[in-house]
Amino acid sequence: MSKIICSAAIRGAHKILDMAEETYEAAIKKYGPEQEVSFPNTAYFLPVIYSMLGAKVQTLGDMKDIFQECRKLLPAMVSNDLWLPYLAPALDAGMATFFAEEMYESIRYLNTPEFYTKTEDPTSGNIWLGAADDVIFRKRGVEFVDGTAPGFAAIMGAPPSKEIASKIALELQEKNLYIFMHDENNGVRMADQLVEGGVQVGWNTRLVPFGPTYTSAVFAIGFACRVAMAFGGIKPGDYRGNLIYNKDRTFAFVMALGPVSDEWYANAAGAINWGFPTISDYDIPEVLPTGICTYEHVVSNVPHKEIVQKAIEVRGLKVNIAKIDIPMSFGPAFEGERIRKDDLFMECGGGRTSGVEVLISKEMSEIEDGRVTVEGKDIKDIKQGENLPLAILVEVAGREMQSDFEPILERQFHHLINYIQGIMHMGQRNIMWVRIGKAAVEKGFSLAHFGKVLHGKLHQEFGAIVDKIQVKIYTELDKVEEVQELARSVYAKRDERLGSMADDTEDIFYSCTLCQSFAPSHVCIITPERVGMCGAYNWLDGKASYQINPTGPNQPIEKGECLDPQLGVFKGINEFINQASRGAVTDLSCYSLMTDPMTACGCFEAIAAMLPQCNGIMVVNRDFPGMTPSGMKFTTLAGMAGGGAQTPGFMGVSKHYMTSPKLFMAEGGLKRVVWLPKMLKEEIAEKLKMRCEEMGMPEFFEMIATEENGTTEEEILAFMKEKGHPALSMEAAV
Amino acid sequence: MATKRDGCDGCADITCTSTKLILAQDIAKNVVTAYDRVKSRGMSACLFGSSGTCCRNCNMGPCQIIDGVEEMIGICGATAETVAARNFARTIAAGSAAHTDHAREMVKGFIETAKGHGPHEIKDVDKLHKIAKIFGVATEDRDKNEIALELGELALAEFGSQDEKPLTMLKRAPQKRQELWKKMGIEPRGIDREVVEMMHRTHMGVDQEYKNIMLQASRCALSDGWGSSMLSTELTDIMFGTPVPRRAIVDMGVLKSDQVNITVHGHEPLLAEALCMAAQEQDILDLAKKVGAKGINLAGVCCTGNEILMRRGIPVAAGFIQQEMVLATGAVEAMVVDVQCVMQSVAQVAKNFHTDIITTNYRAKMPDAVHIQFEEDAALESAKTILKHAINNYKKRSKVFIPQKEKVDVVVGFSHETINNMLGGSFRSSYRPLNDNIINGRIRGVGAIVGCDNYKLSDENHEIIARELIKNDVLVLATGCAATSLGKAGLLCPEAIKFAGPGLREVCETVGMPPVLHMGSCVDNSRILIAATEMVREGGLGDDISDLPAIGTAPLWMSEKAVAIGQYFVASGAQVVFQNLATTGSKKFHNYLLEGMMDSYGAVWNVAKEPLEIARIMIERIDAKREALGINKQRERVLFDMKMRRDLDAGAGIGDVGCTGPQHNT
């Protein structure tokens, strides 16, 4: 019964707080109160403390107040008889536990900088990654927002064998969940078990070894807290908002594998505050009545073969998985898996061989649905290392099919093929590259499985527009070349059509509220010349998505009367956005950074920010970890641009929009851009140069500074003067 | 002279052990109790009086009315229903007046405290801010005393308000209930005014339509429940601290043979709080030592007892019906009384011993008592004078009998804030788990057992009802002397979950709470109104109090206050069961209370005498509400996919499973 659990949790919290305080006292002695403390590269300080209390812990000295708060929260032990209500005290003790652990872990970063790798994947000598920095968090957060990942399993301990470990991990992956691993069971750690079992761990496969001790569980909770703040617009200190947000939206749970210590109980009690229940394989008491979590709070003694199913049922999660009939596992969790040289069986495209993938639409009568053919050698016909040319030609037909939808369907190939466990796909069109791993081949992989996957998933996701799909796969060079030829002509037509689409010629724009499950007041407006800021949804996607699901997140909007062509203000857009944001946003300028800019959920590819001194605009992409001339790193800027509020001077943008003619039109367009990270500038260099040509200033490309030219406004201003940057002579933007 | 020691023909058997033990002692042989007087009076109650049809409202009568006999209407022509309704309404007015005058003292004490006068201070600043917000008092960057003063003055103004504006606290009620009151024209205005209007309308020759009379009776009762009682509870909490769970003991065994025993009896906690503080002062402790006592033992009787039990964990020796027995122990140096429910007989019982009855309120004096006026502006000094008087009596003590074994452990302090907090902790406090577990059927519903003790039914009635309810998974809330009685029965301790049905037991085990929650004194029934409102607000159990699977009972009611409470419960949408009502003399009116009110309020009065019958009615009503809500069947587990999560924001959320969308902060 719950009394045993609450008693243990409160006991555990006392131990943890004592330990953390001892560490803190020693650290104060060693470093002094002014010593800075932080988790790596984050704008959320110690995120649990920041989100619950609104307190920014930046130095050791800042911890004093938090420890006092912990002591206030920490209740007396539960008495044996005539007990007072213990549930609330246990939950408070759990909260104090997380505060204490967060401070303890931040001191660990100080004392032992190499304790965690601080990377996305394990390094050769260290498997423990530590807290997700903001780059990882934002990249992965997007998956929480769009639903590719419904939540996470915070695992404490380890199952009895590496086989069971692999099986549990695989099942969780198949439910699209992230798996955060902590602590050990009798000296055995689950992450080690997985590595021994040949399973790839790291953020890319969603199998994340957070830390070897129970205190690292606070990284999982901190991740959830940040999701609420970054995407949900929940303010730091709004503890109730944050907790309810996570209960309703982040489908996370604790999976305790092995004997449950007082310290585990304390962490589990804390997690209940977030609505995250605990599922245990061990014989401990249960807490079944509902209320704080959506359903049960603690469920125990669950056999390993049922534990994943039980966990998602207890958490109240429904995962819609269409079974694809292939011998390998399949799902988003395998998208980031890499096939390294040693694991490689063979590869196609990518400069090794000729490779191409293309989708075209045909008449209904020309297609036999479900037909998958492989012409030429298949995997069973070759030896390891024998690379083949490859052409994947998908032909579709449907009463609602339009040629405009072809590229959208074709773009799915990349992630769909990647979803297959043991297969890695990169690039697209005729620069595609597929690596086939040994593990997949051992399980009986055939090239025909590409066809099965594409047929099954395209039907599932685009059933409203395609009725028939057939897939032709070629591995004979002459056939491949034939498809290459066909593809080139298709690409040329498509590019021409895309290039001719403009905001001025289309009367309909599309809304995107895909993120509203996580960012309730945010509405994206997608125009032909402005791709969604996540970079994933363009105007055609909106059109297709509406066709597929007329009541879905993408709605057509009559843009209506243009009230200001320079700012991009449209009557119809304003009316729509007012209603869709429930009054939070009443006016929107589609082409301005300074006047009523578009809001953002938090999953933007890049952020544009005004630099007043330079009279120009800088743009920084998510992957750039360094300082920018705005005096803020991406992570800090993201806090200003995200959360569904309009903040003039800060805005989320996609990389694609950087080369749109409508870019910052109200502020003078591309000519206002003064700074980009080098990696971003290089990535879009080709198109950027083209835009410079088009606006009659081919030399402008060189006028855009990067971090090599400076990371302060003063340095950039000097660089601009040296180059004669046009923004200098423009009217003041602020 | 006490003749029979286990009740009498006119009353139920005495079942309470401590009462029986005390009355069996030699030292108690000359004590005359209520039980004895029922016997010695030798006559049964007047039929017209007990059926509500004796009219004494003018000097043409008194008129005894017989329903259905044309010649037997009043001299003025008043019919049975008019007379019964007028009498019933006057009972409500008297009950409301008692709560109102009590509340006024508390508000005045609150204002003095805010001004920095007297020994008390503003203790619960969180609650101060909450109540201030309801009254529109700014709190930001303001000193707590400054806020309290403004709040206190606004609260005091509600008593004498003469405009048509409804009472401020009404807006705490569910929206639908507020609209209903507005539509019916029964939103109370000034608190005093409603009692005055009630008295006026029941004067000879004014309101002679029983339904119309009951409209004002409702308004008058609501001015008590959502007005004076609520103000009293909330401001008292702010001043003396909102109750939190704590351990205590009840029953006669709390008296101590080697200490100065002082019992506090009555209702207003201002005096009792001051006594508690003064009893800790060194000079008082020294004085006690000087007379040979090991200390000073304060013990509560009746609702004063409940007030200091809830907030300080001070033991309660007795409920209303045992006020004479506590004196019959011979162990009480003084019984300090203020207002309400103090039997005149206590001064006579005290004469048998060294005990003094000390009256402290100018409103409430009695022959053979010592009067020491409690001065609020010199509260501590007054309290010390009283204590010194009691201490000096210690030396006069002769033979005593304290039933040492008769004491029971209890856990008390379940304010609605406590309930809110204990279900989710500091960060997730809410009524969600309660609603959830009602919806999923672990808890069948909520039953409130409130009110007094009464010789008419045996002492164990409260216990029998409560045991039956918890056995059937009904969570019990208790106040007043009913709560004391349940404490003595051992149902207020967490171990009592072993008597609960499996569903309720599981929830109690999860939370660590007893199956019967002590919510305070009789004035604290307003806490139940707020708790019910919170349940409505939390969602999934309908949109008005009348939709909730909840019901109240005052099975052993004695005081007119209980009728006022009953009427404000019914007018707020909560059904009640009483053991009898003095309304049977008019079929029409009686039926109106038992059935007719359903159309207006969604709730009615019920009458039942046998405890198991009362429990049965309560469970039936709860089951009927469960059925109406559609929660009487096994429910499917809802699993959420991405689309459903997205829809959380578009709509009102899915209240049933606690997904409330973005409105989390309201």
C-alpha cells in the first residue's frame, strides 16, 4: 500500500537532500559562492528549479535559497500509527528531491567536467551523455511537438539480461518513445547491456544513457520542464502550468527495473507531480487510485514481456502503428540510427553507384496497387561489399492526386526508408544514398521491402489522395539510367512550377497549427514564398495536408484584401489568426521582423534578430552553439522568439526563407542581413548567391559577416563599414 | 435526583461509555441531567408545537391549527401551511441570527487584530490574499494588516448593507447556482437585513403564502451559509491559522487528575484562543504550580472545542450532550462559556462540586454562574483573570472520577484547503483525485454528518450512520458535535479505514487519510459549501452542487442553527436528512419541503429516524446522482493519441480524465 511507498520516498528524499547539501558545503568551501554553475549550453539554468520556482541558479551561492526551500518542503517521516496524510508530503518530498539532485548534478559538472560526454552519442571511452543541451533539446523537442515522439520512458536500473534489455528497448522504440537510462541494478547498467547486445545507443536511436547514478533522473524531468517552457509558452515559476502541461501532453513514465531503493521511491514520487507514473518489474506495493497521474500511480510486479504494453496503458497513451510486414523493426525511433563502416553490408548511390528515387503519377488503369518488382540483383544475390546501382520508381494514381503533390510524397521516402531498422538513407532525388547494414541482412532484408514500406506508409499517410501505388526497383545499370533520365525531366518541370509560384499570384495561404498540441496559442502562416519556420512544411504541403484531412492542422485561408504590401498585411489573414490564436494575436505582418512579426512555437530552424547598432538583421541557426552579435546565444534567443508571443525584433525563420524574395521585405529585404553563422551561410550559399545576382548585387554575398568576422555588434559594424554594407545607408529600422 | 442511569422512557438509551461510567459513580449521584429531566417532567412534547402548527405570533391566540379541519384554522384565518411555514422560517431566522452574531464578533476581532490591537496576528497570509481578491481588495505590495483592515471593514459592511447588491461571497458558488438564485430573487443582501425581513414577514398579517415565506427563508439561510458563517470561518482561519492535519484526543479521559482542568464551552474561538495563549504564560504556570497542580489542562466542549481542536490540537472532552457529565467528574475547576448551546443546568450541576461556571459574554449570563466579562481589547488580561479564578479553585477539589481509559486518538484539521493540498501536494493541489475516484467508483459519493447531539436518539446514531456510509464507500465529512461523537467512536483515526469498503479504503490508503474527515465546528459547514463547489469546478461531476453524488445529514439535530444550515444546504443544491421536522402539522407545507423544493433547488429535505434508514436514504440519493451523471457504469480507459492531445486546446478538454486544457490556473 501507499504508506510504505510514501514513507520510503520521504526517507529517500531526506538522504538525497543530506547528500546534496554535503556536496554543496564542500563545493562552497572549495570554490566560493561566486563560482558559476550550470548545465552545458542551456538558457534554462537548472531547468526543474527554474520552471518550478522561477529561480535562476547561476552560482553556487544561489543554491542557498533553494536548499532552504527544499528543507521547507521536506516533511517529517511517516509515523507507524495514527499517521497524518502522507501523499502530499511524499509528493513535496519528491519535488525537493529533484531540486537537490539538480544542484548535486550541476556541482558534478563542476567537480568532474569529464563525467558526462555532453554529446549526442557516446564517445569511445564514455557512454554517459548527461543533460541534453539546448541544441539537442530543440532538435528532439520538435518530435515531441509534431507527434513523432509522444513522450519518454525514464528507466531506473536494468533488467536481468542483455536480451531482455534489448527487447524492452526495441519495444519502446517501436512505440516511438525516447528512452532515458539511469542508474544500475546490482552493478549492471542497461545502457551497457544494450551496447553489449550490439544495440546502437545515443540520441539518434532515442536510447539515451543519461547517467550512471539515480541523480541523473533529474535530466529527464528537466527535459520535460523545458518542453513546457520552450514550446508551451509556460512561464518559469508557473509550476502548476508546467506540471499540468506535462501531464496532459508529455507521455512520459518511470520504468523501475530491479529492487526499489528509498532514493528511487523519492524520484518516483517526484515524477508523479508531473503526472508520470512508475511501472516496476519488482514486487513493491501499488498505488492504483487515479487523480494526479491520469491513471494509476504505481504499478508493480509486471513481467518483462508485458512491461512496455503495461506502461503505455497506465500512462494513457495510444500509439497508432500500422504494421508493415517486413522482418525488421520499423518506426521513427530508428530514423537516426547510423550504419557505420564495420556494420555495412552494401550501399547504393551517394557517389558510389548511380542512385535515384522518383515518384510520378499515372492513370488509374496503368497501376496495379501493391505491386513491387525488383529487376536485377537483390540482396540475396550478392556478397558483402558488392555495391549496386539503385533506382526506386514509385508510380501512384488517385482521383484526388495532383502533380503538385508528387514532390511531397516523394519527400517522404527519406524518413520512411530510414524508419527501417538497419537501413540508413540520406539525400533525395538523384543524390540519394542508401546504406544497408549487416544486421538487416541477417534478418532477411530484401530491396523489395523498400517497396512494401513505401506502399504501406504512403497509403496510410496519404490515403485521401492516392488510391493505388506500385513500386519498381531496379539494380541493373541501364534500367537505372533510364529512370535517371525520366527523373531529370520530372525534376525540371517541378522546379519550374515551384519557381513560378508566388505570394502575389496565389489567393490562398495555409495555416499550420500542427504544433498547437504543444504550443497552444501559436499559428503559422505558410505562403508560397515563406515556408513554415520549422523548414518542414511548405505551401504545397499545406495544400496536400488540407486535401488529406480537411479538418486538420492546415487550413486554407483566403488572404483577402492586401492592407500593406510592404509589411505583408492581409485582411483575411488577420481575421483568421485572431480567431485561431483565440485572441492572443490580432495582427500579423507576413514580411516583417519589426512590426507584428509571426509567432513561433519553438521548433524554428533559425532565429532572426535585429542588431540596432548595425541597423541590420542577424540570423542564427539552431546548430550554431557560439555567441552571436546580439549578445545572446541561440538558446537564449529562442526563449525570446518562442512560446507563441509576438516579440518585435525576434522571429523564428526557416533556412529556406532566407533566400525568398519576401525575406524581411518591410525592413529592406536580404540587404538588411548583416550576419550569419558560417555553417549556415555555406549551407545556403548557392541559393544565396543566386538571390544576390537577382537583386543586382552579386558582391553582397561577401558583405554578410560570419563569426569569423566578429561576434559583437562593434566588430560587425566595423566589418560592414569596410565592405560598404547597404544596411548602413538604410533608414533606421528601430 | 437522578433516578435512572441509562436514559429513560422519554429518551433513548445512553450508549456512550464515558457518560455511563461517570453517572454510575457515587459523586455523580446528585447530578441531574437532561435525561433525568425528560423523565421528571413527566409529559410528552406538545403535539401542536412539535408539528409546527401552534401560532403565537399575535395576542388573539395562541391558536392551535388542525390541518384539514375547516373550523380549526387560526383566528386571523391563517391556515396550517402558513403557520407551519412561519414557524419553520422563524427557526431558520433564529439559527441564522446565532451564526450571524457569532460571525460579527469574529469580524470585529479580525479588524482589531488588523489594527494591531490585542494578542492575535494575521497568520495565514495566503488565505488573506485569496479572500481579499474575492472582495476586490488590492494585495500587491501591501502590508498584511493594511489588507486585512480593508477586508475586515468590507466584511463588516456586509452585515448592515442596505443596498440591493448580493453578498460578495455568493460569487464563489457554481455559476449555475448563482444564476438560479438570481432568477428566484433570493440572493441575500445585507446579512442582518435578511433576518429582520424574515421576522417581519412572519409577523401577524404579512406573508401568508408558504412558498413565498420559504423564498425569504432560503435567502435568510443563504445569508448565513454564504455570508456570516463563511465570513466567520474564513476570517478566523486567517487570524488563527487555517487548520492543517494534526493529531489530538477526544472524550472524557482527556481530563487530568493532577492538573487544573478548564473546559471551554460555547462557540466563539476568540476567547478560547486567548485562553490557550494565556495558559502558556509563565506567571499562570507558576500560579498553577503554587496550588499544587502539575499544569493547566484546557479541554473543549461543544463547538469551541472543535475550533481549538482543529487549529491547535487541544483535546475535546465532550460534545453538547455531555456538558453536564464533564462537570460530574468533579475534576473541572471551571467551565468557561460564551454563547450558544450552553444548558442552564450546568450552573446547577456545578453546585455539587468545587467547579465554577464562568460566563464571559454580556449576551449570555445565567443564575449561579460567575461572570467575568471577556474584553477583546484586553484579551490576554481577561483570559488570565479567568484562568486565575479557575486555578484558585484547584485546592477546593475533592473526590474526582475521570474515566481514564475513555480517550480516543483522532486526526483532525480537514479544512477545504487541507483537502485540496492533501490530494496533490504543494505543487499539484486540486480536487481532481477526489472527483476522479468518485467518477471511477472507488468512492461512491460524499456524505456530510453534521449537527448536534440530542437525548431523543441514542449517542451511537452518528457512528451507526457513518459506519454504514463508509462501508458502502461513501466518504464522510463531519462537523460540530457530530464530529466529536464520531471521534469518540474511533472513526476519525486513519486506522479506521479497516471499516471502509474496498474502494474508499484504497483511496484513503493512498492519501493517508481517515475515512471520516473532521472539518470543524458547526459554523464551519461553510467549508462544506466550498468543498462542494470545488468538486463542481474540478469537472466531471456536473455543473452544479445539485448534480454531485453528495448529501448531508443532521441526525441528532437540536439547535435552531441546524435548521438554518439545513435550509442553506438545500437552497445550495445539497440534500439533507433530518431525524424529524416540526412541520408535519401541515401536509402541504411538509410535502413542499420533502418533495416540492426539488423543482426549484434540485434538492429537498428528507426525514428519517432510524440511523440505518438515514444511511439508506443517503446512499440511494448518491446512487441516483451517479446514475444521472452516467458514472454508475464501468468506464473504458481513454488512451490519448496525438490528435486528442491537439484537441485539448481547441475545446474545453476532456474533463472526465482531468485534461482541462489551458485553463489550468483558474
